[in-house]
Amino acid sequence: MELSFKMLMLFDIVKGMCFIQKTLIKIHGNLNSHNCIVDNHFHVKLTNFGLGDLLHLQKFNMCVESEENLLWFAPELLRSYCYASLQTITAASDVYSFAIIMSELINDHRPFATQRNQSISISELIERLKNPSPLVRPVINDKIDCELIELVEHCWREEPKLRPNFEEINEKFIHLTKKW
């Protein structure tokens, strides 16, 4: 896929997340590429949002069925896994998840593929993600626009308060799409 097409797909996700954050739901809680569905017009639609809130109201713990699905979860969520309290899920953790999706589209492969090609198990990778030092993130294709790489790096910052919100990401995407 061309980068401009990938950018439009990512922009759809950003717009969807901006919408979710303006509703009573506020957060997705399980944003990953599996929950980004492409329709017949090649627009990305978000699914499975709000499920965490529903489960929390019914007093369920939100444990993930597959360990691989944890690769999209922000480190602060991994540290509190199995979510005795869903209060740890925030808009900032959704931003981190979006950064992982961006890395997937930019690199044309699953998250953390470089690390996984080095025979690191998913369990070991998750343990490394939980620790802030040394910082473990997917390797980004350096042939991509430096502003886009910078945006990805800002979105997966270790400190959730330092990550941009989806409105800021939306403004950045408007700026970036004007370049193409």
C-alpha cells in the first residue's frame, strides 16, 4: 500500500477515536488492528469499543484471551494486568495503542516483528514492555516522513501524560495529509 493510502486509514481511526472520546464512552479500551475493520469503500471502522465498561459494570475482569493481543496495550496497563480495576484504562492508553497500529501500517508487519524475529517470546516481550528501562518499542521504518515518525514516538511515550490526545493527533494528521 502507498503511504498516502495508509495515512487515510490511520486518519479514519483518529476521527473514530475523536468521536468516541466525545461520547459517554470516552475510551476504546481495547484498540488494536483486529478492532479496525475496513468497509467496501476502504474506510476504517472501529469495533468493540465500550466493551470494557460493560464488563466492569458487570464486575468481570478484562483478561485478554491471547497473550499476543497484549502487544497493543500500554505499559501502564500491562503492569496492572488483569485489570482488577478498569480505572487504569485511559484515553492515553488508547493513544499508545494507536501508535502500535501506526507502526504496523508504516512497517507492513505485526507489532514488534523485529524483536520477535530475534526469537524473543511474546511473554518475554511483554515483561520487557512492563519495565520503563530500557524502553522497548517497535522499530520504525526510517524511510518514512520524519514528522510521522515523531508523531508515533510521541504517542507511545512511557509517561501517559506526555502523550498527545486524539484532537492533537487529528490536527497533526490534517497537517501531514496536506503534504501529500
